[in-house]
Amino acid sequence: MIFLNQEKLRINISLGQDLTDVSSVVYVATRPRLGKISFVATISDVTTGATYYDILEGDLNDEGVWCIYPEVTYTDGRKIQGTSEKFKVNYQCQ
């Protein structure tokens, strides 16, 4: 489970393609009530397209179902969006 305001969580997205000519990978997430937010991903393996983002304090700030997808920007300016996935951020009782 993922909880509201959780930290110490890593989002991994494998793009399954060579990222040699890529200038950036951004994860675009749509929050239930607060709208879109972007996270700049780290490319961990250029040849396989492995990327990740380490969640920081305040990133998971909206309870409910989120939708996230990677957006790849190439050095020539092209942008390509990947497949979106959903995940739920839950309220944690104290």
C-alpha cells in the first residue's frame, strides 16, 4: 500500500528502449483533487530504458487514485508519452 505523505518510496518505470538520444524523462501524475504534477526521473540504465524517481516529503499529498505516465524528451525536441498506470494513495489512520 501507498500512504498519504509517504516517503522512502521509489517509483520504477522501465521504458524498454534505448535512451541514448534522450535529454530527459519526466513522470507526469494526475492527482485526484490537486491536478497534474511532474517528477524528474533518473535514467538508471540507458540501454534498457530503466528509470526511477525517489519520492520526497510532500510528493504524495493527495488521497485517492492517481494516474502516472512517463514523458520522454529527445535531444531533437520530440516528446513521447508512455502508457499510463493507476495507483492509489491511501489515508493512514493514526
